[in-house]
Amino acid sequence: MAEQQVDAVVIGAGPGGYHAAIRLGQLGKKVVCVDRDAVGGVCLNWGCIPTKALLHVSEVARHARNGAEIGIEVPQVNVNIAGVQKFTMDVVTANVKGVETLFKGNNVQWAIGEGSFVDKNTVKVTKKDGSSETYKARDVVIATGGAPVDVKAWPRDGKLILNSDDAVRLPSVPKRLLVIGGGVIGLEFATVYNRMGAAVTVVEMMPNLLTGTDLEISKTMGRILKKQKIEVLTNTKVEKLEKGASTVKATINGEGTANKPETREYDQVLVAVGRRPVTDNLGLEKAGLALDEKGFINVDAQRRTSVPGIWAIGDITGGPLLAHKAMKEGVVAAEAIAGLPGVAYDPVAVPNCVYTDPEIATVGLSEEEAKAQGYELRIGKFPLAASGRARSMHESDGMIKLIGDKKTDVLLGMHIIAPQAESLIGEGVIALEMGATLEDIGLSIHPHPTLTESIQDAAEAAHGKAIHIMNPKPAAAAAK
């Protein structure tokens, strides 16, 4: 069993891990990055990247199918799933090769195998053929990410009962798809397969979709999904799944079925009830590390754990479980290891994006969160139906909502339902980080005609200065 001495070992090559490894390499550290699968982890191979490729394909299919509405007639739209999968895998391969090239260019050693602690300064890498090698390092970064939560009552088989990994690479589009869970993952796949022609039902046990999202945004999204013929059943549970030869019978009960058990048949069922931190087989006890009551590893602002020389980043450190959060944490940990001064993970806000149709993007406090924290609010809203650019795109479902502190006018949160919301939210992130006010946003000249000017419109509406929508009358004037 070979043994190597390095400066740092990074366990996990997902977004957090590869960011940490590359930054360590840039800072002159001798670093090895370990992962049991391909470079890029879940994000590049099973999550962020392939799902967005599928979403793009399904969006093209929707545009073609609805082309007659804008004067473009496409006689028939056929989804060639084999071609779709090839495109998806081409995108994945290009991204993976890109990271591998960056590893080489930054002197990051790449090791494929299962990483586990021998002691706090030694990591063993067990390869698929059973052989192993060990690495001794002053610093070890744990970046093992997350995995879909499995429900014991509904064991995944990858054919009839699926998790999100399976849903990325289905060999065919199901005619009837049941999605259990109305969170980010569930709604994204509901969007993909609805646009590809599946009849989709989403069952969510909570009162609203996307728990924790601004309530008005959540309810607006629910109405849009129903308009798209996606059946959304909230306050409803799946009580039983019974597998047949080629279909699954689901017993559903709750508000969505008038509080009476109802049995329905589906071709496939996607279980999307959340993700969990992956710390299995790491041998944390050998390093002197323990998990908290929720299964996460506690860290400080530099991502140090309770054991000197061991660092943790990404999903294993707690929410939000997002790739871009892990990326930033990876850079912070690397720079802290290198001794750079003033390094800390302390963002004012972390954006969240949901790639539905249209997209949702949020950052900062929701209306409910802001009220709970005692703020008196100034809220500005702008409907996409009033946007000339949105109309010209034939995409007028959605809204922009800004949450501000009435006393200081400082922006507290930005919430968007719109095409390209993923990109539009960048303005909210910068505004929050810089302490911008709603007036600052409203006074900034935005290009016309664009979707981004709707953010300016919403800021102007917060002060009763909106031009493209009617401003609400002051209470005193309305009473006369």
C-alpha cells in the first residue's frame, strides 16, 4: 500500500471539493483530490448540469409545440429521448473534462477511490479493484456532498420508483408521472417531463410548494403550474405505493383528494423528498470527529471543524444545500489553509434558483421572514404582464417582488418568477451585499426593453413612482 506525503487532501470532487483543490493548487500547495466517481461530483454528473440540459431541451420542445401562437407552425414535435440523453451526456462530459484540465493546470493530483480516515492526518483511498494507497497531510478538507433521501417504505428500484439520479437518465418519457415532493428537485423534474409530454402529478404534504419560499411567490408558482396542466396536490400525502409489472398504484389522501383515500396508477414515481449529507464510510471517529444531531459537521467561519487540520465544506455542513454555497466555502477553506488574512465565509445572503417554467430565483428575506424579525416593510411588486419585453417573448406569467425596510429603505430580499430569473437575481445579490436601498435600485437606469428593468419598476412601485403599472392610492386619498 503506497503512501504519499502531501500538503492537503480534499475528499470529494464536487463543486466545493474541486474549488478547494484548485484554489489550494493556485496557492502553491501540493494537493490531492479524491472521489469515488467522476470529477464534478453529483452537480456535474447527476444534478445541476444534466438537469439544466434536460430543462433546456424541454423548453425548446415547449416553444416548438406552442409556436403557432407566435406565427411559427411546427407540424409535430417528437422527443427523441436517445438524442436528448446524448446531448445531456455531451454537456456533462465537456464540463467534467474542463475540470480535469483545470486540475492538471493547477497541479492538483486526482485519485479515484473511496476516501476514509486512518487518523486525522492520514487518508486511505480504496480503489474499485480493492487496492489502496494512503496520503499523509497536515490538512484535510471533507467535501463529500449530499445524496437523495431514501424512503424505506418506497424502496428505489431505478425503474418504477426513482430518485433524482434516475430521473436524469430515463430511457423514455413516462405517460403518467407521480412526483412525491413539491420542493426544488420535484418541481424541476415535474417541469421537464411535463414539457416533454408526460401527465404529471405533484404531491406535497405541506400546505404550500417550496417550503420556506416567500408565500406569495410559492402560491403564484402553484397557479402557474396548474395553468400548465401540472396537477398540484398540497396538504396531501402518499400513503402507499404498490408496484406491479410495469406500473405503480399510489394511494393518495389529503386536501387534494377531498380528504378521502384515492388510488391512482402511474408509469413511474419520482421520490423527491430532500437530500441528506453523505458522511458514510468516512471513518470520522478515527479522526476524532462527530456529527451533530442532524447529521452535519459543525464548522466555524473559516470552515474549521473541532479537530485542528480538518475542514468541512458544502452540504455536510448544513443548509442551504446549494452548489454555489459549497464553491464559496471551498475557496474560503483553501485560503484559510494557506494562511491568507481576513478569510471568512460570511455572505449577507445566498441566492436560490428553481428551474421551473418560468424560473424562480430568490435572495434575502421573504415577506414572512422579515415580519417575523420585526421589520416594518416597504414592498414593491411588478407583474411580468406589464413588461413589454416579457410580452415580446410571449412569456408574461410571473412577477418581481422586493422586500425593503420601511425605516431605512434598505433592501431585505428580492424574489423573482420570470424567464431568466437565474440571471436576474444577480442584481439582488449585489444590492444586498452592498446595502443598497430600494431608492438606489429605482434611480439606477436599467436598459429598455429588458426583463431586468422590471426590477427597477418594482423598486419604483415601492415608493409609489411606478410608470408601467398603476400605483396604489394613499390610504387618505382612497377614503375620500
